[in-house]
Amino acid sequence: MQSPKRNPGLAIAVGIAIGTGVGVATGNLALWLALGVAIGAGLSAAAAARKPKDPD
């Protein structure tokens, strides 16, 4: 059975959401929004580089 393709935009959106929440809580939205985008892009790249498991 094939696994569905991963959506890289989802990881970036989650990173933005987390970064926005932390940024509002700490009062430094610009920093945490940028960090959220970077974390989301990193998660997306890591998920794309990961090899799928063998179905055996």
C-alpha cells in the first residue's frame, strides 16, 4: 500500500502557528514568526529526506 505524499506547506503552517503563539506570549512576534517559518521549513525538509519504512 502506498503512503500519501507529504504536504510541505503543512509543516510550515504548523511552524508559523507555533511561532505566532510564542511570539504573542513573549511580546516578540517578529523574532518568533521568523523562527516558526524556519522550524517549519526544517521539519518539511527532514520529512522529505526521510526514507519510507520497508513494508516487510
